[in-house]
Amino acid sequence: MSDGKMVMYSREDVIDAMCEEINMMNVQAGIANGLKMEEINQAVSQMQPELHRVNGLIYDKLQSIGVIS
């Protein structure tokens, strides 16, 4: 966006970005807590459906109050 142009992202793009950030945070927390990568990856994988659902709800709320157009 350095050229001043507004970039529009789809709902799914935004939700994916939100999930990606949370996934990275969860991996870092798992490592900090001494979990094995296999355990971390399994936990992150298992939480994806709910994570996408919740982030979708957050996106929809932000859109309904005008934060996201």
C-alpha cells in the first residue's frame, strides 16, 4: 500500500490472516511451554474449524458496526 492505493481483501482473506496470526502465536506459546512440535501441530490442526468460525463471527461483527466495509 505504499503507493496510496486502497487494497480490498475478501472476507475469507481477512479470516485466513487472522487465523494465521493466532496459529503462529499458539505455536510460539507451545514452544515456550516445552511442548513437542508434533503435539503443537496436532493441537493447531484440531482447532482450525472453530478458529475459522470464531474469526468469521468477529469479522461479521466488525463489518456490522462499520469497522470493516
